[in-house]
Amino acid sequence: MKIFFWIILSVMILVAGAFLELNQNSIAGWIMWVIWIAAFIAFAKNRISSSFFIVLLLWISFAAVSALIIRLSWPQVKPVAAVPEKDPEYTDIYHTEKGDVRGVYNKDHTVEIFTGIPYAKPPVGDLRWRKPQDPEIWTGVKDCDHFAPMSMQKTNLPVISSLAQIIGYHDYKISFSDNRIPPVSEDSLYLNIWKPAGESENLPVAVYIHGGSLQTGQPWYADYSGEGFAKEGVIVVNMGYRLGVFGFLAEEEMMAEEGTAGNFGLLDQIKALEWVRDNIASFGGDPDNVTLIGESAGAVCVDALCVSPLAEGLFERVILESSTISSPEPPHSYRSLTDALASGEKLKEKYHCSSLDELRKMPADKLAGEMETQHHVTPDGYVFTDDPYVLRKAGIHNEKAILHGFNKEESGPFIIFGHAKMNNYREKIQTFFGSYTDEVLDLYPAENDAEADRYWAEIYGALFFNYSHYCLNRLAAENQIPVYEYLFSKTNKRLSCWHSGELVYAFHVIPETSALYDESDRKLSDMMNRFWVNFIRTGNPNGEGLPEMEMNDDNTKVMEFGDHTGMIEEPYLKLYDIMDKMYEPAQ
């Protein structure tokens, strides 16, 4: 009985302790926890031979008090600091059209960072689902040393996020310095700047739009920190923008009120680009040399802005990583205005709202649960007027050069729970290829479960990511836009070449102490960042000491970044031929 008791107690202590750590509970919780464990052991050790009823009460009291301690020490909501240092040094004061700001230096004083600069009024209350408005003028100097809240979205318990870091990213670190929950709010229209330290002028500017399926995401994610680019003489700007139902709901009253619907997140991004045009020179940037960058859903937004008359003249060139919507039938994050408006009506019916004003009065956290039904851009006749594919075919585009590409294993995170085996391989392919299924099976003739799974991963990646890049590249070449395409294939112990795995390389922010990357990863990051920086500066990624990255003007060659770096033949041309035939009616 005693041995059994101590074994169970040890397991319960480990489980509760793991929860305290993974859930990022406060240090006070750990102190209460240690005191409680000591008190419980002292009280229980002379009573574990008592009746079953007494032992049961011990277990109930242990569980109840442990739960109470977890609840009392729940991590507090705190904004994310611009830099991890406790007392960072502040920069000089910089002037914007709405007021003065100062930021903070990074650890080695090579980069100045400004976080939480408002570029629009908070889109709350009556401003929910309206075009972004100019921010208010402020007096005094605004200390821009913390990031603004992430845009309204569904969030997980901290313990779930920690488990995702362990299972998906393999880079979880035990720490007592992260005992907080970042804030979430509709009041999120703020931007952030990373600039080289000191006085400068006419530096190239990169504006980054984060991904997250237009449902999630935040500007402070380390994999796209602007610090790496800033050290190379590039000013980096990113922003929060309205997500999900708050950014992409479409509804008839919106069309009547605002002349637009379904694209308020895009309008936020345009507003941020206008802020850059009007203010970035004060920080040493050249407003006439702006490159717009996006990854995943961020690249979807970039592609939409490339054909938007509202974004004309706000950027020179674009980098699109792991998504476009320039294929005949965009595979995700895109829908027709008819479908968008119908979805908006269903949402009103679901919440028994007869008007848009009634929806505006609903609590934001309740509406946040609708992110999965409202995360698509749409041709609304205002932000952009038709499918990007159609507009590009007509020669309409804002960018003057394109760098774009995809990762070898884009499908990785999306098929974790949808792997293929021989008994469902054909069915999976038929779902998407219909009458062209046999042609795909001839191209990918799986003979066992391992082959079926590997081939399905490639096919899925092509369906949802790679083919749209092929289409964008073809349209760019037709429009005589300089276009460079890449394939990222580098494996590592973290995200490898899964979706978003290239970001930390291109942004040159692989952690110096991370054992998940080796020297070959860091050398590749040095090289990729140079290609990206060259393109941001001039529209041509090539430079001295780099292997030549050729323009993909015949749609057959891409630059591979991996253990091998150099030009290769596009590996999925035969599959793309089948997809061209399949989508021919839409072309």
C-alpha cells in the first residue's frame, strides 16, 4: 500500500509540475507548489496506512489544492517586450506625422527597434468592419518598447502552445522568464520597425506580412524578426492586421456602407504601406524603394496587393514565400464575392443578428470562434476587381520584380493526421483530380504504404502550394516581369523543409546557440539572406561571390537552396501539365 501510494504521488507531482512549466504559470505558483508538496508529504506519511476512505480523501485534497494553485498562479497577460533585456537603452527621438517616438537598441546596439507604433485608429465599436482611419495625434514622446496585442483570434491554453513547440518545432526551452500570456485584442493596428543603428538615409525598406491562414499570427515571432535584415542595411517593417471574421467577413451592408467587403485585413496592410510612404524617411528609409514580403497567407495578401489599384505605387517589388493566388482556381485563402457574401449571411443567421450594427455589438471573443469560416480574400470590386489570375493575364500588376518559391515538404504540417496508405491512396488523389486520377497514378505509381505516403505528400504540396507558384511565374514571364523562383530543400532538426521552414534562413535569424541547426544551415542562411537583401536593394538577387540565380523566364528552372545550392529543373513539371489540363476550363 505504501509503495503504491508513493508511486502514484510521484507521478502526480511530475504531471502537475510539468503542467506548471508548460502552462507558463508564475513563479509564485512554483513556490506555493513546493510548500504544498512538502506539507502534503509531512501530513500524509503517517496516514497512508489508514482506511481506504482516508487515503481517498488525501488524493482528493492533493488534486483540489494542486488545481487551486494552478489557477491562482495562472500566467498574467503581459505585452511582449521589443527586446529580452531587462533595462534596454532607448534610442534617439524620431518624428512621425502623428507624433514623436523612441525605440530601444538590441543587445549589441547594432539595431534600433520600434514596436507598437499606431498606423490606424483602433477598429473597435462602430469602426469594426470599416476602412482603417488615421490614428490620433499624440503629444510627448511615445516609448515604442513593447509590441501591441496580437490581432483578435482564437488562442490556445499556454500548455497547448508549449506542446506544439515540443512536438512541431522541437525547440521548447524551460524558462522562468516567459511566465506570461501575450494580449489579444481588436485594437491591434500597430506596426514595428527594425533599422540599422545610427543615422542613415535612403536605405531599402522591406515590409513583411505575417502568415497564419488569415486566422492567426503575430508580428513578434522570432523566425521573421527584422534584426537579421537590419544588420545588413535594410529597414524592416511589419504590422498587425485584422484577422478572420474581423478582417475578412463579407456582408451586404458593408458593401452599402463602405463600398467594400471581405478585405478589411488587406485595407489595413495598405494603410500600413501608406504610413511607410509618409514616414519611413524619418527613420532613414527610402519610400521609393520598398519590397513587400509575405509568407503563406501573408504571400496571399502580397499577391492580392499586386493587383490592387489601391496599392499602386506603394512598393517596387515583392517576395512571395509558400503561397500565391495567381492560379486559375486558388487552393486556399480565397473565395468569390458571391460565396463570401453568402457566408456572411449565414453568420448573421447563426447569431440571430438582423443587421451589421447588431454584429458590431457582439463581444469580440465570441466572434473570434468564427475564424475558420471567414479567412479568405475576395475580389470585391474595390480592393481588387477580379481574380488575380485574370488580372495578371490582362497585364495588370503593381510590382516590377518578383522573387518567389516554395519548400520541398510544404505539406508536412497539413497531413499529420491525413497520411496516405495503399488502401486510401487512390481515393485521396481522386478527391482532387477526378478524371485525371489515372494520369497522376501513372506518374506516382505507389507499390507500398511508404511510397503512397511519400507520393501523397508531394502531390498535396503541389496542389496547395507549388502549382500556384508555377502559375504566378508563368504569368510574370508573360508580362515580362523579372522573376526568380526557388525551391527550399534544406533539412534540419527543427522545421526542416516543411511549410515556413525557410523563414529563419532568409531572415538570417537562426539562433546562435541552437543545436537544431548545424554549420551547414548557418552557411546556407548567410547565402539566402544575401540573395534576399540583394533583391530588396535592386530587384536582382545576384551578387558577387554567390552562385548565379537565373530568371525563370521559361518556367522550367528554379534555384534550389539545400545541401545542393544551384539551378535545377523544376521537379514537378509533369504533374503541373496534368493540373494545367484539369484547370483548363478556368484559364
